[in-house]
Amino acid sequence: MTTAAIYLYNENQTNVRHRSKDHMTTQTADQQLDAFLREHQQQAYAIAVVGVQQQADALDVVQETMLAFVKYYRDKPIKDWRPLFYRVLQNKINDHHRKQKGWMRYFFSSKDKDQLAEEQASHEPSPLDCVDLQNQGNEMVAIIQKLPSQQQQVVLYRHWQELSVEETAQIMQISTGSVKTHLYRATQKIKSLLGVDHE
């Protein structure tokens, strides 16, 4: 995946930036935004691949995320960008699944649809289903995939993205207490699966 492949929002930016101090401020703000998106594009793509389980769809989701973020949140304080960006990403992944369910209703009979919906509910897309985590062993990835969906998300955001409890709660739209609970249970389950004694 190249930077150009998912970093298409630049096409929507104006090329007229040449004179006043206001222009310099705009250029600096645009440079900060550009740097932020470049910093997070690979992580966003990895999460999107996990969420939608198709690389082409993941590219679309990341592009839509970046465009929406630029449109609605570029003027927010920079310190708020990261949780907002990942919240937009999560919403776009959810939108993708809603669209997929619409197609499912169209193509399948009532019985087949219900059966597929039940299967999907019991195996929601997980944050590590399709991600190629080159620096982690296959055993750990397989173990994390055994966790329930929300526990996987918490592990992904807290340990892989290194987001705070508050940021993780904001992205997942759950309480900070729930984040801590999911993380604790995930940690205990991982230790158990690894055969590590927990206190």
C-alpha cells in the first residue's frame, strides 16, 4: 500500500496559497493536518482491514475517514485530533457493515438472512482478524483473535495504538470503567491461553 493510494484528500485541497500572513497560518495548519494524517494512515488502514476484512474496502474506508475528518474536524484543537480521527474511522467501519447488511437482506431469503445475521453477531469483525502484524508472533495474534470483539478492540487501542483509557473510551463509546474491565479480562484470558499464572 502506497501513501498515494490512501492519501487522496489532497486532491480536494485548493492550490491557491500565496500571499498574506493569513496564508502562512493556513499553510502551517495544513502542514500540521498533513503530518497528522500521514502519521496515522498506516494504523488506520490496518484497523480498517481488520474491520472490513477486504483490502480494497479498507482503502475506501480510510479515504472516507480522512475526507470526513478534514471536513468536520480540521479546526478542532490538535490535542483532540487522535481520538476524533479514530472515532470517525470506527463510524466509517460501522457504516460499511450497515451497507453490507442491506445487501444481505436483498440477496438472501428470510431464513438465510437470519442465519447469517446470527453468525455475524457471534463473530463480529475483530481488530486483529486480518491485520499483518509483522513484529508479533502468529501465536499471540491467534490468541488475541480468541477474545471477544470489545476486548480485542481495547487491546488494540490501548497496547498497539497506545491510546489513553479516556481516548479508548471515547472511540469505543463506552465508559472508562468498561475499558478497564475489558482490558483486565482480556489480560487474564491472554495469560490463561499462554499458560501464565495470574495473581
